Amino acid sequence: MSEMDGEAHGDGSREEEGLLSRLEVIEAQPLAERAEAYANLHGELSARLEGGDAPPNRGTGNM
């Protein structure tokens, strides 16, 4: 990774830096711990994506 990876790229630059730091820590771990850490990270990121993109009302007609 280069020094430019940590530069500001908009609103998510701190989150990006945090993610890159977490990935570096994970990569330094032995294989078994690395696999578990990646699985945990995947779960966290999936939950954020699924929770952040849902519109407030999907128009199902259930009111």
C-alpha cells in the first residue's frame, strides 16, 4: 500500500483508513485466526451495507 491510500478521498476517508488498518492486522495473523477475523469483518460489513441502503418505506402497502 502506498502513502496515498491514507489521503482524504471524501467523507469516508477515516473509515477507509480504519478498514485498511484492520486488514493489515488481520494479514499479520496466523491462518486460522486470519480466517476467523475475515469472517467477522465480512459479517460486520454485510450488516452495514444491508442496513444502510434500505429505503424507509419499500411500498409494500402494509400500513
